[in-house]
Amino acid sequence: MREIQLVIDIGTNTVRLLAAKKDGAIETLQKRLVTTRLGMDAGADGRLHPESIERTVQGAAALLKWGRARYPKAPVHVFATSALREAPNRSDFTDLLHRRTGLDVHVVSGEEEADLAFAGAVETDGRAGVIDIGGGSTELMIGEAGRIEYVQSVKTGVVRLSDMFDVSGRVGEKARAALEAAVRAALREFTLLPASAGTARWHGVGGTVTALAAMEARIEEYTPQAIQGLGLSRGAVCRWYGRLLTMPLDEKRRLTGLPRDRADVIIGGACILVGFMERWGVDALIVSDRDNLEGYLKRYGRK
């Protein structure tokens, strides 16, 4: 009988938990998420705010309690991405989490984060690309037959953009121009992406992509099964980006498919996705709920 394992991802915007079985392939049993905004109000040097640390430790502890109540014998793997990776005071977080829960954290590099997303999202042997839009960073990767040929991470994500620009509600022309200029500059940092990138079979992971797909499909109750494998066209992404720019925050919070706690950061993510698809001529994405959680279990979970 395959062993049940738990994986916790401490991100810039959310803390997530995966309960799954591993036997070559990953069988997802349950997923849980809490929005804690670890990267909110971080200093210019990436220093984490004490309130964000406390909020996120509490969120991780709550998910751990939930997981252990249901799977008391399951081993627990914990990894962290952009916010902790860049924080000069990361030990403030890791020490507090260890004192409260006994958990140790594996802080992954940007390239490793991309590898985990690719491993989780791509299940075919053909040439594939993955875009992972996170809270503090965005990763692009291209590979084939499970082997990554290109990977790069830039320090631009939805929480970081929301801290830089007032885009939670209706966005004026000046704010829009500033946001789009920042995103274009960030995308230019992907200097090594091959010219053939647009011909790859692209997959999109992360809350921006899954939310836009749920909005387009008018999915009222999010489940991984409802999202996994949906197509999301460039036209749909551009249309939603244009609509979201004109909406006040309370109207966005009422949209079918858009989680209320993502409504204030969705514009930044949509801007990144529009810019990416237009810059590299990507006409459509395959939406994947499977991402670095599954990828981490593949790479580091018990056999």
C-alpha cells in the first residue's frame, strides 16, 4: 500500500498543503490553501514584516494541524519560495515555525522552483513550456521528455506588483501604463528564452492562471478536477485583463470563479500573463492545477 505524504508550500501570497500518495505517479487526495501574504509590506531589501511572519506561521500551523488530524502517520515535507528565498531575516520565520510546529523548511532557488513546477505540471513527453506566476516571482521553463532545457526566474509576482502599484480596484491610465512598463521590463529579463518558445505546448500554473480559467469557464466551486487540462486562450486573457482594469474591488470580488482573496492581486498577474503571451506569440495555455506541490513530492518525497 502506498504511503500518504503531506507537502506544504510556503509562498509569497499563500500557504498550501497537498495530501497525496506516491508510486511513480502522484495521486492527489486533498489540497488546502490559506492566503497569508508573507511578502506583503516587505522592505526594499526583501526583509519580511513581523506581522506577515506571524500571519504565515499561523497559517502553516493551521494547515499542519488539519493534515495531521486526517493523516497522523504521514511524513511532512515543507518548502518555501520567493519571499523566504530573498529575505535577509528568513531565520525569523524559520525559527518561529520550528518552535511552533517542529517543522524545518527547505528554501528552494528560483531555478529549482521552476524545475518543481515543470515536474508537477508536465506529464507528456513532447516539447513543453511552463509559466508559473507566483506572489514574488515568475518562472519560465521549456523542456522535453522530463528534461528541462531552459529555465529562468525573475523577481516579479502578483504581491510584489500590488505593493508597487495601486491596482487592487479600478485602474487609471497612469497606473496602467506604469504597471505594464514594469511587466515589460521584467519580461525582458528572460534573455535566454529560445526564439522557438512560442511553438512549445505551454502549460500555466499558479493562482492567476487557475483563477482566470475558472472565470472564463464560470466555475462556481473550484476543484482540481474542474480546472486540470482546461484551455485558456490569449484572447480570453486579454479580454479579462481589460475588464478587470475597469472594475472596482468589490465588483471583482463578486466575479464567478475568482477567489475573493485573490481579487486585489489578479490584475498584476493578468498583466504578466498577457505580456508573456503577446511577447512570445503564445496563442493558448493548458491550465494545470498540478504544480510545484506535486513536483516537490516527485523530487523529494519518499519512494
